[in-house]
Amino acid sequence: MRSITVLLVDDHFVVRSGLKALLGTQPDIQVVAEAASGEEALAMVEEHSPAVVVMDLAMGAGMDGIEAIRRIRERNGRQAVLVFTTYDSDADIVRAVDAGAMGYLLKDAAPEEIFAAIRGAVQGKSVMSAPVASRLFQQLRNPDEVLTPREAELLSLLTEGLSNRELGQRLFISEATVKTHLAHIYAKLGVETRAAAIATAIRREGMR
Amino acid sequence: MRSITVLLVDDHFVVRSGLKALLGTQPDIQVVAEAASGEEALAMVEEHSPAVVVMDLAMGAGMDGIEAIRRIRERNGRQAVLVFTTYDSDADIVRAVDAGAMGYLLKDAAPEEIFAAIRGAVQGKSVMSAPVASRLFQQLRNPDEVLTPREAELLSLLTEGLSNRELGQRLFISEATVKTHLAHIYAKLGVETRAAAIATAIRREGMR
DNA sequence: AGCCGTATCAGCCAAAAGGCTGAGAGACCA
DNA sequence: TGGTCTCTCAGCCTTTTGGCTGATACGGCT
């Protein structure tokens, strides 16, 4: 049986080498490349065509993880992308799944969980850490409170302190549309002001 | 020459194993124990008396890293504690140094930097990543950017999403005074809007 | 006594944000 | 085909926020 080829994407050296060492203990899993940024990840996918891409969402500079997932999925659908990150933010989960992620693992996951996720991913199975799953489950029960991908994207930028104008420019939409999205976000988060939305988002959603 | 004994403290399995593999390449450094929480860290220090403790500040549950550092330093002063974390939050840096940390490294540090910090620590040398050092330096050079107690209090409430009116009511001052304080806070943080101030406060100052 | 930092307050004006209603386009699904 | 969801945009009006200038009061330091 051919071993599963894996690309690791994480901007922290120690995380990459830790993961590599960990995955190295499994005979059927082989790390064929590493990348420290979204751009590098794309190049490595191009060069090695790994079966699975294990990716951190928080990348220091340049392209973020979500965008990298989207680009990888757009190229051709043969790579399964697994998110491997520290925080279980609602917005990140929604956006990652929307971008085409096959699974969502937290960094404190047990090794067996990680192995299982990688093996499952090549067979088209979605695997996610328990806290992530429970968040999604929660969302399924209260669909009225679930942010749409676009709203999540906006909220994420909101937490960086951007104004409506800046949000519009960043997302290539009018300020009017920004205000519409914001009104929906406020309603879903149960707040009245942008300040409260930011506070809620960062505290409750784990963004930073 | 005896090798330097090290205790790794991090709640993420992969980070611990990555660091362990990395440090394993150095003949003079030996990882003698690992811990996934502050409580475990104290027990491991007790049991192994490592020369250096390499510790993440963000611990999932229970005692946080800062408190763990304090306890370790209180026991007896023979362990040098190195902070090894993801974020260079001003508040965290100050608190860690105050608690007795010997050095402050970021997780994207180069391996050589990490080795050097560990070797330096046993000789009583402080080592910190460049971004961390520059933040401390910045603070020393620009005391003008330090918030007054009242401003800090306001900023803290600000990150809870309160409006100017609410801030005034909470602090028993007029809205005009709130606006004055806010203007000073914005100037010191280098932002123009309350949203950016909240984002900056939570991210950079470590409030949450 | 005079200076400085801190905290308090006021008024005025411009800009930003928020509430409301309405509406068109595209996707998806029953 | 019709209903629903999402994303997009507009206009109008009120509230909030931010920029500016200036002022009083208290405490500590020189």
C-alpha cells in the first residue's frame, strides 16, 4: 500500500517539526513537504501534489490560511485540506468549511485523532475535534444565529478595527452593503454596537 | 560536561514533541520531563529539578503560565524559566518578566535562537526574541505611551463594548470626560477609532 | 510659589455609525 | 415555478463618535 503523502503548512518551525516527527511514527503517512506561508503552500502543492494538506489558519504575513485553502481547492480537487489550528473560532470554522476544508483539528488533539483525520481525509471522510464538532452541532440547532461565510469574513476584519469604508474597500463592496452585513451580524450576536460586536467576537469566538 | 536538563511545558502535544525533537539534536541539552499544565509543571520541577523550564504562557485550563512561573521561582531560585509563546503581548511580557522569567521567545524563533537562549539561561543571561526586545525598548524610550491608571481602567471597560454614555455611568464621570480620556488613549495607542483601540487592546495588551 | 501630570468638564462641529425600509440578482431547493 | 437564502445596493434620518479648543482642580515635585 502506498503511503499517504502530506504537506505541512504552519509558520512555526517547532510545530512543523513536531508534527513531522509525530507523523513519522506512522508507516502509512509520509510528510513530503513543508511550508511556512500560504504562498509557499501553493507552490508546494504544485510541486508535490500531496494527498493531504495539514494547515494552520493563522499565518504571520501574507495570504491567510482560509485563502490558501480556497486556492488549493480551486486548482484541482485532489488535495484534502485539514485545518490544524489553536482556536476553535466559530467564524473560522464556518469560513474554513466554506473554503473547502475536509476537517478541523485543534492543536491539543491526541496523536491518534490526528492520524485518524489524515487517513479519513483521503477517503473523503470529514473529521473534527470534539469541541469543533459541538460548536457546529450547536449552530445546526440554532440556524438563526449562524453567521454566513460573508458575515464571518466581515466580522473577522471588523476585529482588526477597520471602519465601514475600509471594510468596503477591502471586500470590494459598497459601504451600504457593509452596513447591511453589520446589522445582520449585530442581530445574530445579540449586540447593538460595533464595539460590542468586536468584544463578543474576540472573547466568544476566540479571534485575535 | 554535564548536559543542561530541560522541562518542557506546553499544552499542545505537537509543540512539545517538536521542541523535544529539536532540542534532541543538541548534545548538551537534554529534555528530562514534559508537562501540559501549570500544575503538572510544578510537580515536574519538584521531581526533576531541571536547570531550565521552557514554558508556553497560554495554558488551556487551570493555572496559567505566569502563575506557574511565579510558583516555580518562589520554590527556590535554581530553575531558569524561559517563556516560549506565540504572541508578543506587551502585558504578557511585562507580567512574565515581573514573575521572574529569564527570557521571552516567540514560537517562530529560529532553532539557533532557542538553543542560545537555553544555554544563556543557565548562565544567568536574559535572552529574548527581537520583536519582544524592541517592544520593551520602545516602552522604555516612550513613557508618553504608557496609559495612566484611569485610562487603563477606561480601556478595560472599552473592551467590553460599552458606549461613551455607559462608560460615564460606570465610572461616575461625564460623557465629556470619557471623550477626553478616549482621545488620550487613542493617541497613546496610535489609533483613530474605538474599534481599533479595542482590537489593539485585546491583541497587543493581552486583555480579554 | 510655580510647574507638570492627572482627572474632571463644556461646547461646537464634522464624520462615522446605526435603524429603517425597500429592492434586485443569483443560487438552491421543494 | 415559487419560496428561501445570500449578497448586493440606496436613501433617509437619528445617534454616536471623534477632533478641537479651552477651562478648573488637585497633588506632587522643584
